[in-house]
Amino acid sequence: MSNVTPSPLPERDDALYLRDMLEFCDRVLQYSAGVDLAGLLVDRMRYDATLRNIELIGVAALKLPDSVRALAPEIAWREIIGTRNRVAHSYLTLDNATLWLVVTESVPHLKGQLLAFLDRWGPPPD
């Protein structure tokens, strides 16, 4: 084993986490397009991919500092992170009806809020 201490990863620009959240929202919407709840439940790969991206939305939200979240109080940050925690830690007891509401209502709503927030915050870096 080497005694070399790895250098820390460079910090990411906060806007990148917001764009990650948008990408994960798009994936949830793509994976759930054209199916109803029953269809999502029987297609395990689609279901797992959808859950994973809901979880990743919360992970990215958790990475944002409170100072950035405070700039968009209209976004339900605590609920987003709470949903991530439920998906990550209680996936065997997830309520399917609630999950479907997240997929069909919360994620599209969040996507619109994120787009508005990014637009207000300024152009993305190159």
C-alpha cells in the first residue's frame, strides 16, 4: 500500500448539480413515458431505472449548499431529499401510488422549477 494521500477532487460548480437534477428528471420522464403504474411495476428494469434516478435527484439536491437552496425557496428541497432517503433506505416498503405521483406530478413540476431557477441564476458555464 502506498503512503501517498490522494488529492481531493475539485469542487463542482453548484449549477452542475442543478443541471444533474434536470438530467435525472428527464430520465425519470423518459423511463416512465408511455406506461401506466401497472406497466411500470411489471417492467422491473424500467422500475429500477426510474427509482434510481429519483434517488439521484435527491443526491444532487443534497450536494447543494443551503445558501443555494435558499435562493429557490419555491422548490421543496426537504421533500426531494426525503424522497431520496425513502427510496434509498425503504425501497421494499415504497407505496406504489405515492411513487406514481412523484413520477407523474412531482418530477415534471420540479423540472419546470429547476429550469426557471437556472434561468434566473444566469447562463450555464461553458
